[in-house]
Amino acid sequence: MAEIGNWERELDADVRELVAADTLAFGGVGIAGTLLPATEAYQRVERALDEHPAEARQQVDRLLEQGSPAGKAYAAALLDTVDRAAGRAAWSRLRADDGELTTFTGCLMDQTTLGEYAAERLADE
């Protein structure tokens, strides 16, 4: 049996952070531009998709199924970066999700549903 590596434990921890995320932010938030723990986890999972694509993709697929509304949005965004068709399919599926999440763009905070957010992402195409 193969031993679990440090990167695998870190990837698992980052995905757990995203599964429970309640806020979606891809950059710094607030006046200070602070990175949220979920944003940092997102960035690490994004790197893992480059470094360990098969293993990281499995974790992102799990996140898409088991995540909070914000976690599912992170998963769809991650899929969009590595497989445009899979990302579009995820966003399309999420349009029917009425779970609520908080979004941040810089200093601007907003409340929306995952479905509304997904529809916006699809319209931005």
C-alpha cells in the first residue's frame, strides 16, 4: 500500500476548507486586501491541478458534489481553469441551486444564490 504524501494531505485539507466555505472571493477582500482562508485554499488547489492533475481533479469533483454553495462555486471555477467544457457543464448544473453565498470583489460584499452566480458566469462567456 502506498503511503500518503504530504502534498496529498495538504490537498485534502484545502478541499475540506473549500467544502465548508461560506464566502467566495478570488482575491484580497476589504480595504487591507486580506486573503480569506478559502481563497488561499483555492489557490493551492489550483496549483495542485497543474502539479497532480488526476488526484486534484478527483478532489475537485468531490468538492462539486459535497461542497457548500461557495465550495461548489470554487469547484466550478477550478474546473473552468483546466477543462472549459467541464467548467461550463458545472456552471450549467449549478444554475438550479438556490443555496446562498456571500461574494467579495475587493471591498464589495454581496449576497446571492449559487444559481444566480452560476448564471452570471455563463453569461460572461
